[in-house]
Amino acid sequence: MPEGWTYGRRSPPLVGTRTATRARARDSPEPFPMTAPQPVERLLSSRFRALMVDTRPLRENRPFRLVFTGQGISFLGTMFTAVLLPYQVYELTHSSLAVGLMGLAEVVPVLATAMLGGTLADRVDRRRMIALCELALALVTAGLLLNALQPEPQLWALYAAAAAMSAIEGLQRPSLDALIPQLLPPDQLSAGAALNSIRMGIGFTVAPALAGLTIAGFGVPMAYAIDLLTFLASLWALSLFNVQPPAPDEEKLTLNSVRQGIRYATSRRDLLGTYVIDFGAMVFGTPIALFPQIADEFGGPGTLGLLYTAPAVGTLLVSVSSGWANRFYRRGRVIVVSAALWGVSMACLGLAESLWVALLVLCVGGALDGVSMVFRSTMWNESIPDRYRGRLAGLELVSVSTGPAIGNTEAGAVASAFNLRTSIVSGGLIAAAVTVAVAVAYPSLWRYDARDHLADDATPPDRDGEPDLAGEPDLAGEPDLVGGPVPTSGPDS
């Protein structure tokens, strides 16, 4: 007879010593029939559901559902224009340099407005701020449509529109990023981050192909017209709900408000570590500028689109199967491990000898980037006070806007000085090394535990009754599934 069982009855759940368990089973007044094991199909089905993305924010939260739908449609249109602008510039100039200057036209304005947009997001109604920026973007898109309808479209208008859209994004993005955690309860922040990643992944993978087909079949003006129509969906969705505006603050909108946000960010070493890791990965471990040369080695222009699509596919797959993310409370460890492995995967890209190996490595790298993205977003949303969310979203936007531009320059310079493979391999290894160095320098990032930042009205997980799936061992000695020892060296305050 199995230990813990008596004839015709089963002991209560194992608690304490085996002797006590057998005594409770023997003295239990109610018989417990032996439970038949669950069918394999049911077990597999339940495990599959546990892996899939948590859709509670869409099912239970109407404001989030409206923002998700409206911004999802609007983002498809935005990606149309992201394809159209460089296409038109090249058609008018037949110069890759002219296309590259579009990046400069976009970076400078967003740097000028990102921190202002972040400060406004902490002072005004975020929903209204997003709507006003959507209207402004729609007006710029209407100007692009009128320019495309001219017999000779003007090149200066394309650069001016790119700069204007970038400046408006700097004003809008912090409010949008700060609005999402305002709409969701703490236990759904991870699911919200994953769903937003899915929304963007669909836009990155589907919209460029649709834009190309539209240009080929109906022309550039029709593609701009489609983008213009998508703003209606976003504005309609934003008009159907209200949110609590930020708490009134006696301090006026001044430069000191921006400094306060920067001081808060630098005082949080765990947050600062996530920014540095992300920036290092973009500067050293993102060889997008080398994709045309990689495509030339693996078959020519026909493979270029596959190289751009592969990372997005990996990110999308991780986001769709992100139901497991909520179980890992040690967010910092997941960020460090996934970012370091991202760097290693990019180094492996430099060693790939065939197109399919390169695509597989890029897909794996995109998946690792998706993991890091979901956990970074969740960590920011659950631990940053609402009064600072806009300004810190502005800081993140500055990093996201400058990192790829610097990274493309770095990758191209190393490839010119040495060769293609040296640039990719060295960049990936440096990105991994930067991640490890940050984990050592900022041990509070490695030690970060989401349970220390749960809102007062959230129900904390039972540390004694359930195994810790993401950090330190529980009372039963369950292993840490993410981490290793906590770094102890380096400054931390």
C-alpha cells in the first residue's frame, strides 16, 4: 500500500512529518475515495492554456480593450507611412544617402520633445493628450497625401513631415505608455505588456507587406489614404471612455519637473540597469544596418525581407505564449539572462554559414528580445509611481530613439574597418558583456522581486503555500528557475 494511504481512505495533503500525516489519515472521520489520474489530453490542454497569453485585460477591461483595438489599427497605418517615406525619398532621389538622412530628420525632433511629452503626461489628462497628438498626426498624413497627389511631389515636404511626426511622437508616446498601467490592476500588468507586444509584432510583420502590395497595386496616394483612415479608429476608441487625470500638482510645468524625473530614475538603480542594458543591446547587438550586406551573401535582395521579418516572428511567438511570465517574480534576473543570451545569439548570427541558419538565429534572438521587452515593461509599470510614469517613459523614448541610430553607425564602421562577420560577432559579445557588467554593478536589478512592489490593494502571492517559480527557494527547497547567485560586488544605493 502506498505510504500515506489507509484502506479505503486517503490522508489530507502532506503537511509536517510523515507520522503526523499517517495519524491524520487514520483518525479522519470521512473516507476519501482514491482519485483517478487525469487523462493525458486534459493535462496537456491545461498546460497549453497556461502557456498562452493571458487575455484577461481584453476580456475584463473595456478601456484597455478600446485602446488596444484603436492603437492596433492606427499602428498598422503608421507602419504604412514608415514604408512610404523612405520609398518616396528613394524614388525622387535614387540616393541611399538621402534615405539615410531621414533618420537624422527623425531623431533630432524626438530628442527635443520626449522629455516635454513625459512631463505633460504627468500633468494633464493622458487620454486627451493622446487624442490631440493623433489629430496632429492625421493632419501631417493629410499633407503627405496631398503632396503625393501632385505631379511632382516635393522632397522637402517628406523631410518636414518626418520631422513633424517624430516630434509629435515624442509628445504622445509617454502619455500612451503611462496610460496602460493606469488602466490595469497590478496582476494584469504582465499580460498587458505581452498583449501590447503582440499588437506591435503584428504591425511590424503584416503592415510592411500590405504597404508594398498597396503601392504596387494602387499607388502611393492610396497607401497614405489608408493611413489617414486608421486615425479614425483610434480617435473613436479614445472617445468612448474616461480616465482619472493625474493628481493635481501645485508645481508648474518647468525645467525642474524634468530634473525631478531624471533624479528619480537615477535613484532607482534597478530601473537604471534596465535602461543601460537595453541601450547597450541596441548600440552593440542590433546589426540592422548590416542586413543588406548579409542578404547579399545569402542570395541577394530577395532575402532582405526575410531577415527583417525573422526577429519580429520570434518576438510575436514569445508574446503569444507569454502566459508563464506572471509566475516569474524575479523580473530583473529574467531581463539580465535574456538580454545576455540575445547578445550571444547575435554573435552566432555572425558565424552562420547559410540563410536558414541565419533566419533561425534571428528568430531565436527576436524571441529573447521579446522576453526582455515583456519583463522590462512589466517591471516599469508595476514599480514606477504614477506621478513619474510619463517622465520615465520620456527617458525610455530618448534611449529607444538614439540607440538604433548609434548602433547602425557603430556596426557599419566596424564592418568597414574589418569585415562583416567581425562586426556582428564582436557587437553581440560586447552586448552580452555589457549586460553582465550591469548585473554586477547594479545588484538591485538582479535582486528585484515583483512581490515587493505589489499595490496595497493587490492580493500578494502565498510564499509559504506555493513554490517560488522565479526566485529564492521556498520552504520546501524548490530551486530558483531563473537565476544563480546574487551578485554582491559593485555599488548599489
